[in-house]
Amino acid sequence: MEAAVAVVALLFLLFVVLGVYATVKVVGAAKRGVDRTITQARRTVEDTTLRAKTYAQPGPAGELAQLRLKLRTSMRSTQDALHAGVAEDESLKESLGLFERLSTHGHELDAELKRLESEPDRTTLVARLPALRERTEQITHAADSLRWAARDRATRFANDDLDDLRTQIDVEAGALRHWTTVEPTPAETSTSTPAPAPPPWPEAPPADGAAAQQTWPDHPDAGRAPEPTRPAITPPVQQPVYPWQKKPRPENTT
């Protein structure tokens, strides 16, 4: 009985701990969401204010607002691109580390530009504007280079994956249309009869026979022995003379 009570108490304590942990996690997530919303709202308000100052305040004050707006826009875009890409490409971690170092200089410059917005000495402000403009250009150029390199890398991987996918689809489509492939005919698949070997060349004449020359047969029957010639007209055969035959009368001559 005591063991059952201990088990029930242990389970109740475990449920309580799990409930507290879940509550803390939910409250923390809600707080982070609220903070993120507040940060985004504050950022939107600041960007809108800076954009308004660039048009409403001409001169050094308006140029300071323009530099701040350019710096914040470039750094924010690069930060979003790198954080989105590092989840799929681990090699961007080094680029993200470089951007964090660059962000330190960006925050320092943004804070300095913000302090100078309330600077009453216009002459000092005008004298410092070229250096501030150069620093802003260097930081934004570095941020833009990181951002475009990360985007080009993601685009290249996407194109390579698309090419591989298209190749696989073409192979699969050809396999599905296997009846359209032209099969080789039996005449093409059978082995061709080898051509007959050419006749051998005549042997070379002996070296000591100067008069002997190599001859080429003009006719297949040229090497045979000549047959004896026959007379064109058969000679008359002498007929035998019998006793009862009369002798021929000699012709009279005049």
C-alpha cells in the first residue's frame, strides 16, 4: 500500500515538473515573439523616420539620415540572407562569422551617425561627412559582397540540382516510352561475313637469272601446253580400184 502511494506521488510530482517546464517554454516563446514584434515595430518606425528626414531635412542632417538608412538596409538584408542560407549550407558559417565582425563596425558607425544628428555645429558636421561617407561605403560594400556571394552560391546549387533532376526525368521518360525505341534489325545484329582474302602476289624472279623476267598471266589458261594445230581442209583419201571397174577413157585431144 505504501509503495502504491509512493508511486502515485512520484507520478504526480513528475507531471507537475513537466507542466512547469512546458509553461516556462511557452512563456519564453511568447516573450521572444513579443520582443521580436517590438523590435520589428521599432525598426520600422526608425526607418520611416530616417526616410522622412532625408526628404524633410536637406543638407548635412538629411545626408546623415540617408547614410544611416543605407547602412541599416544593407546590413539587415545581408543578415537575413546569411541566416536563411546557413540552415541549408554549412559552409556559410564562416561567412556568418565574418559578418558578425563586420556588424560590430556597422553598429559603431550607426551609433556615431545617430549622435551627429543632434550636432549643433554645422561646420564640424560638414567637415566630418566625407570620412563618414567613406566608412559607410566600405561597410555596405562588404556586406553586399557577402550577401550576393551567398545568393549566387544558392542559385548555383539550385541550378545544378535542377539539371540533375531534368536528366533523371529524361531517363525515366525514355524508360516509360520503351516501345518507341528503334530496335536493331536481325541483319544489323548478325555478324557480317568476312571478305575473301586477296590473291597472293607473284614470287620474285631469281637473282642470277638476268634474262628471266617476272610475267603476269593474262588469261587463266595461258599456262597450259599448246595443242597441235589441225589442217583447215582434210586431204582426199585414195579410193581402192576394183577389177570390174572400167578404166577411164582418155580424153581426145585435138
